[in-house]
Amino acid sequence: MSDLAELERRITAALARIGAGLDALSTAEAAPPQAGVAEGEQAAEIAALQSALEAERAINAQLNERLRAVKERDGEEGAKLQARLEQLTRQLDVQGLELQRMRKSTIQLRESLRQLREQKQGEVEAHLLNKAMLAELEALRAARSSEVAELDEILAELTPILAGTEKTDA
């Protein structure tokens, strides 16, 4: 019996070792499929992230293109505004010169009229009459020149409007 007990103990130990080996084997076999599942999940996640990255790159490219178009348009509008500013500056300079000319001629005319009034009591000298007439002519020329400058401004404003209506009619 002692042989039987010894054999039973040996068989039990062997079965325990076999069970442990099977457990280790099944764990080892189960681990790679789990790793495979994890790798599959990782691959899917990587693919999703790559597609999201590509989508973001496409959006970024679109935004860069829009930004370039806006900068280009702003550059063109800026050039138009700069040209318009220069035109208005020239018109303002012309107006300033005409105003200065009118003031000067008005001062001359007033002075001539003052001299004529002083000479009213006696005989009026011819050079004073000539001087007064020249001052009056200069005042008329300055007024006409100012009116021409004003008409030029009006035409400058109307020209783009008329060009716009011609484009819409065509």
C-alpha cells in the first residue's frame, strides 16, 4: 500500500505539474491573441488619428489659401485706397492754392477800393483805376479757377460712378 500511496502521490504531483504547465501554456496562448487584439485596436486608433491629421492638414491648407486670398484682395484694395488718397490730396492742394489766390486778390481789390474812396474827393488818378481793375480781374480769375477746381472734383467723383453703371449695362 505504501507503493500505492507513493504512486498516488507521484501521479497527483505529475497531474499538478501538468495542470500548471497547461495553465502556463493557455496563458501564453491567450496573451498573444490579446496582444493581437490590442495591436488591432492600436492600429485602428493610429489609422483614425492619421485620418484626423490629414483632415486637419486639409483644413489648414484651405485656411492658408483663404488667408492668402484675403491678403491679396486687401493689397489690391489698399492700392486703390492709396491712389484715391493721393488724388484727394492733389485736389486739396489745388483747392488750397486757389483759396490762397482768392484771398490775395480780395485783399488787392479791397486795397484798390480803399484808395479809390480816398481819391473820391478829388480827381481819381488813372493808375489807381488801372490797379483796381487789375485787382478785380484777378479776383474774377481766381473765382473762375476755384470753380474749375470744384468742377474737376465733381467730375472725379462722377467718373467712377458712371464707369460702374456702364459695366452693369454691358
